[in-house]
Amino acid sequence: MAHWLRFERDGAAGFGTLDGGVIAVHQGSMFAGPTPTGERVMLDEVRLLAPAQPAQMFALWNNFRALGTKLGLAVPEEPLFFMKSASSYAGPEAVVHRPAGYTGKVVFEGELAIVIGATCRAASVDEARAAIFGYTCVNDFTAADILNKDPSFAQWTRAKSFDGFSPFGPVIATGLDPDGLVVAEAVTLGDELVVADCDLDACRQGKEKMFNFAAHRRPDQYRRIVDQVGAVPPGPG
């Protein structure tokens, strides 16, 4: 299993694999035959960036068994998607600020992210699975009071796409079997560290079905991605 990450050092971005606090720097494309440069960089000498730069982020609704049961929601026949804007992306050490002028409730959820590493459209389950590069974690923030503010239209995109509302990383894990994984998140709220986790076996949609619906676009476009295994302080306000 390899752990891929992106970093910034001396004003320049780079990427490589992480092993025991040491980054093996690579060149080329992370998704298409990257080659090691031979350079080694210590993790504590760099600033971590989001591990990829997705053109799009797709997320699933009504896919958590316990919440669906609590809300009395039937299991959907197929995955229910919405999107989060690129302006919401942030790195694993980002400070997440409350949206300007918004005084309502902000909630966060740790999610598994599937990183698509190859062009794939109208894919079968096997083709979709073969296109998966790896997995990361996303901390999915929501301005909850906006979501159903207008009874005629659920505002998923607006409520979930404020600046910094999708921190993810710190790494993309490859060669990983997602069955039985637990996604953990840790968020600093003022002086309090809040830790939560979720067993992925609690997903309502089977993983094969999610894979099949997920893989349809370019290598750096993933579905349901990103992290918080580190701390994401919400920031002032």
C-alpha cells in the first residue's frame, strides 16, 4: 500500500509517497506512471496540500444506514448524487471559517473518497473498479440551516460549497481494500478536539454499485473524496 500526497516547499508544489515521516519526491503525473526523482524530504519541512486537484466532486445522499433509518428514509434504488464546488476544496490542515453573515448551525461528517485515476465513461462494475486510483477521506461541512431554508428547493450545493467546506487528505492510499474500513475525523472546535468515526459497512448502497456509478470522468476527478485524519480548526466566528 502506498500513501500519495501533495506538498508545498519554498513556494513550489510537489508530490510523492509518504513512508515513516519521509516523502519520496516523484515527477510526472501521479495518475500516469510517476517516477521517483531520488530526492527525500522530511514531512515536517513541508506544508501539506490537498492530495489531488479534482475538477469535480460528487457526493452521495441517503447512504448511511443509521441516519436513513432514523429519518425514516427508504433505501434508494440507485445512488443519489449531488456536487460540491471546487471553491470548497481545502487541504488537510486548513482552517474552516464560518461563512460571512451566516450564524446558523454548521455540521461536519467524515467521508470515504474514491479517487478515479483513469478515463472511464458508461463503465461496468469491473471497469469502474479498475479505474479507481485509491482512497482518501473528506470532511464534508454543511451550513445546515441553509439546506432546507426554501421549502420548494433543497439547497445542497449552496449549503455544502462555501470556501473551505471540503478539506481532504492528507494522503491517497492505493492498493487498499475498502471493505471493513473505518473513516475517522478529528476537528478542533475552539479548545475542544472532537473525534468521530464511521464503519463503511454501514453504507446503504453496496460498494460495487457505488463504484459503477462513480467512474465516469478524468483521472483527477473523484467521487466522494477527502479527509480529516488531522485537525481542522473551524477558525474565528
